[in-house]
Amino acid sequence: MLVRKAVGVLAGVLGLLLPLVAVAAPSASAEPQVLARTLYYDVSQAQEFVADWDRAATNWNNSVSNVKLARRTSTSGVNIRILADDGWPRAYVSSLGNGTVYMGRQAVQQGYYRPRISTHEIGHILGLPDRRTGLCADLMSGSSAPVSCRNDLPNAAERAEVERRFAGSFAPADVRAAGFTGSSTECYVY
């Protein structure tokens, strides 16, 4: 009789504790939460190319999840300065996610596709180098692809590399990529 009572009390206590354990325990299928780093771009000096830079931001936002591009607001800082000039398109990368890009009219006048140029240059800010493969499927092949190329989306390898570079948590301070050292600035020309 005493054993039966003890078992009943124990079962009652376990019955009360079980919901607490079930709530606190993570589910086996739960995916880890990844916080996307937001980079703010400024198109106030992009002149006639504003829509091309917005499209580049959309292309990257639809392609990767660890980093997001958003237009500068009155309360945000600026990670990416965007300018237009008569030269060749180029990116000056000061650190991962930070730098200045140019839409150079020379490439546009030669017939290169403006959304491809802008998405390519943002790729440099996101840590991708020029690859010069000549393939239209490779966004980072830049001007080595034919002028007729209209692909303005990163391929699987390019997307994966950006995801790797922006994986993990980020402090509010500037995060430097491996290969970006000191105060030097990397320059990439389309």
C-alpha cells in the first residue's frame, strides 16, 4: 500500500513537471536562427543609375540570407557609397561589407548590361573577387563575359561564398574579412 501511494505521488509530480520540460527542451527539428547583417547603401550620387543599384540590392537579397542590403535611411549609417562617373565601373572595398562603387558610363556606352554591372560591383563589397572566366553564368566574370550577357544573378558558388563570409554573429563595429588588412583598400575594375 505504501509503495502504491509513493508511485502515485511520484507519477503526479512527474505529470506536473513534464509540461515544463517539454516547453524548455528544443525540438530536434528546430533550425538554428541566423541573424542577417544589414548593409546600407546610399544612391544619392548614383545619378541616372539608381534603379540599377536597387535591382542589384534585390538580386542579392533574393539570393542570400546572411546579409541584406537596404537603402540608407535618415537614421542609418552608410556601408556602401554609390557614385556615377564617365570612367569604367569599379569597386573600392575598405572591408567586408564596406566601400564605394562606381557605375562607369564607359562600360554602359560599350553595351554592358547595367543590372549585371551593379550586381557584380556589389559582389565585391560582399567579398567576392573578379574571376574573369568569360562565362555569362558567372556574375563575377565581369567584363570578360560577352557584352550580350544579360545574367545579373550570382551563381550557386558565388551565393555560397557570400553566405560563408557573412555567417555567424556580427558586432556593430566594422567586421574585416580575411585578406582585408590594415587601412588598405582593395580596388576591383569591372
